[in-house]
Amino acid sequence: MKLFDVYPLYDVTPVKAKGIEVWDDKGQKYLDFYGGHAVISIGHTHPHYVKRIKEQLDDMAFYSNSVQNPLQEELAQKLGELSSCENYDLFMCNSGAEANENALKMASFHTGKSKVIAFSNSFHGRTSAAVAATDNPSINAPINKQQEVTFLALNDMDAFEKAIESDAYCAVILEAIQGVGGLDEPTTEFFQLIAKKCKEHNIVLIADEVQSGYGRSGKFFAFQHHGIEPDIISIAKGMGNGFPVGGVLIHEKFKPSYGLLGTTFGGNHLACAASLAVLEVIEKENLIENAATLGDYFREKAAEIPEIKKVKGKGLMIGLEFDFEVAGLRKKMIMEQHMFTGSAKNKKLLRFLPALNITKNDIDLFFEALKKAL
């Protein structure tokens, strides 16, 4: 049997990692400024993270959601405290796509309706409803296109106000900072209009924080930059620092019932241990504040390079826009400068999504390498 060939791969084989340092099978060291799509939030093999998982593995790795699991309750309590979202309930799953799938399902249950409003350049996952709400026709199969989704331009207030008057929508789903799409953001005015109109029309507002959550933007959730309260929040990526885990924060106004949502692996003992370790490190090492501070420093350094036309994003969910496509530059950064960065749907954007505990010195090294590559 061979692998189903769906990923274009760089000729690099990582075998060991610590912090933001990654070593390949030939002993070459790389600096990881991408974190595997913003997944590595507290650094590779963080000692507290490793200890937490090892200890849990010695006790028990898994049992289903048919029994008590106090680790889930501990995680929900800790997450509520650090995120200031105590008035939400946590449903655990395994990935960002699954989180958004369940978020959209909850919205449909709640309203009895099925249509969704999403936005240009959005990315919400690859499962049925999540991929239907993703602005990329090439990854939407005919079975996904049965979902009814209206795509609107980001920050087009007139178009949104016109669309929202329809009585057919169950949800508006929105990234506070677009990830794959290229780090475009709704304005505070636009986000607040969405929140207001959703409330008026009894439409569920879903904040997709799969990539922008867990401190990456300089606040726990990126929507918190805009002073709004979503009905549902989807999370994943940095939540487990590499362990597959996702979740849905559902406002307490939604009433649960047995069988409404379900999962086999979601919220298992190892996933909870990994997620608790991440929150404990974020709190102890002040990583949200570090992300905000280093985001500002990153912008200062970027201003010194004339080839950079624009800096996009917030905190350590940030990107550099050039007046040329960056595929060649990204390859140079990996193969010659030995640094991982990310791409986007915007082919002129280089994405920077490192662990939240990097330092100013790490950013200095990145810009020194970038100058050489340019």
C-alpha cells in the first residue's frame, strides 16, 4: 500500500524538535516559524506538556464519553477562567473542522433553519458543512454543495444588511482573522454590526477561532479585540500543541439534551491532559502578553525592509505581503535559510505563526534570514 498523494511535500524529514528548533534526518537544524499551521502554541516538546501526557499515559489513555471524566470538567473550568468565557459550555471534539461542523449543526438545531452566511476567502474546514462554508470551490465536492451558503465580501456592510433580512439563515460564521485566506480581518464596526443584526434576527453568530484563538492574536480570542460576544466559538489547533483536539464553546443560553452532539474520541483522557498542559503553560509563562508584545516588535522590524508592502494580522498571527508571489521565497527560507514559514490563498503573503514563547532574538534571526533570501 502507498500513501494517497494529496500533499505537495518539501524534501525535509523532521525527526526531532524542541522549542522552535527542528532537526531533520540529516542533522540539519531549522527554526520553526510556522508551527505546523499554527498548531504549536507552547513550543515543541515543552517539558511540562511532555510530563503531563506521559503521566496520563501511565494512568489511562482513553475511555469513551459514557463514563465520568473529571479531566474534562477541569479543562472547562480552566479554559473559562483564562478566556473570560465562563458563561459558555464546552463540547470537546478532535479537530477544527469537526468543531465548526458541530457549531453549524447547533445553530441549525437552535433556529430550525439551514442557510449560512460566510465570507470571501474564508476557511472553516474540509468536512460537509464546514467546507461548504469555505470559499474554495476546488475542495467542495458536489455532496458539499447541497449546503446553502451565501458568501459576502468581508466588511461590506450594505451587502450584509441586505442579506441578513432573509428569514432563512441559521448562522453567520466568521474568522476574526482569516487564516488560510490571508490574514484579512473584519473591522470592529463590521463585527459589531454582525453581532447586533444576528441578535435582532435570532441568527447564531459563530466565531471561528480555530487558528486565531489560544492567545495567538495577543488576546485569548481574536474576537475580543472587537468587544462582541459570539453565540458559539470553535477552537482547535493551538489547543493541544500537536495533540489532535478541538472544541466548541456554546453559550449557556443554548440548552443541551442527551444525544444532541456526540463523539467517540473527543475529550479523551490524553487530549484533556495535553489541553490542560497548554493552558497551564500559557498562564505561567504569560504567553498571551508575549504574543502581543512580539507582534508589535515584528512590525517594527518589518518596517526596516522596503520589499515588504504590508504587515497583516495581530500578535503572532501575522503575515508579510510583497508585490510578488512568495512561493520561491518560502522555498529559499526553508532550503537555504532553514526556516519554516507559511503560505496563504493570497499568493503574495508569507505567514508567520510561531510558538507563542518565542523571543525578540528569534524574530531578529528571522529578519536577518529574510534579508538574505530577498
